Amino acid sequence: MVFKINIGTKSGKTYKLETEAKGVEGKELHQKILGKDLDLASELKSLEDYEFEITGASDKAGFTALESIPGTGLGRALLSYEKGMKKRPRREGKRKRSDYTPKGLRLRKTVRGRVISPDIVQINLKIIKEGKKPLEEIFVSAKSEEKK
């Protein structure tokens, strides 16, 4: 299965790539991954020096992975405003969303387990250890080779 991987930097920039990363399957949220586990194409081999942390994931139906649910399957969790819950109460009125967060609203929602499985489509990563070459140079050179 092809994973869509989003790599976030400290500056707020996100780099996206698609790869068939078999080394990621079986890992859990907030676990460290080496760059060589991502099974990258030849133009992105310089990511092997990097070390990443899995910060989040979502599956093919859009359910987010939550660390409180064990395993790879779906589960139902009682959520307040956090990951996987953005619903507003019905009789909110004309208040703007940014101004109003209802107190005590909790809903039972379906979420995915914390272990990465083939059902997962998107994986979010955070850089822990930088490699020799900056990400900007790696992804610019990869895009230029694709266009040729």
C-alpha cells in the first residue's frame, strides 16, 4: 500500500511524498523511525540520515489514529475537543466558531488504533534529527528530476 507521508519542519513548512514504506507498518504513534525505513526512491536517498517521529495518521475513510486505542482496528472513543472531534452543538446560534467552545461537550466517535497498518493512507512525521542535506535541497532536486 502506498502511504502519503507529510514531513513537518520546525519552521512550519510541510514536505509531501508518496512511498511504499514497508518499514513503517507495525510502528505506533510517537515512535521513532529512521529515514532508511521509508523505502525512498533514488532521488530521495539522502533522507536516510534523518530521524523522524510519527505524530499522527489517518485511514482510507478519514478516521484519525488515536493513541488511546490499542491495535490496528477501529474503535469508539469518548472525545472532547481534540484530535478526531470538531463537531459543534446544534443550537449554537450566530456565534462564530473561533469565539465559542462549548464546555462539557463530549461525543463518542469512531477512531483508528495507534498501530500503522495497510489501512492507513496518510502518515504525519516530525523531524527529530536532521541529516547532512537540508530538506529544501532534497525536495527541489527531486522535483526537477521528475520534470525532465
